[in-house]
Amino acid sequence: EAVRQHGSALEYAAEPLKADRELVLEAVRQNGGALAYAAEPLKADRELVLKAVLQDCAALVYAAEPLKADRELVLEAVR
């Protein structure tokens, strides 16, 4: 519940919660930087990373390497 209210609380969540796509999606909508604490497979989820970058352009640094080269994501980050 804390993560749903404060995305940054994902840092302190149990590992299974960090792998819960819906929970992480809610967290990054509030705080794009919460992507840093998401499970690795979710850092490669394009839709989730886009939501994080739209909330905080600096979140791109936490994305999986292939997504860091995604033109659309990079353009969103520099807007």
C-alpha cells in the first residue's frame, strides 16, 4: 500500500513486489526514479520504462541497455 501512495517506497519493498508489474507501474507513475528499484526484467519493459521517463526523464538511466538506445524513449527523456 505504501508503494501505491509513494512510488519511492518501492526501494524498501520485498523482492516479489519489485517484480509485480502493476505495482511498479503505479510507483513509476508517481516517481519515475522508482524504476531503479524494479526487478531487472521490468527495466526491460518498454511501456513501463516509458511511463517512468514521462514522469522523470532521468529514469532512463535505470532502463535496460537496449531501451537506452530506443529513439522514442530518448526523445521523450530530452523533452
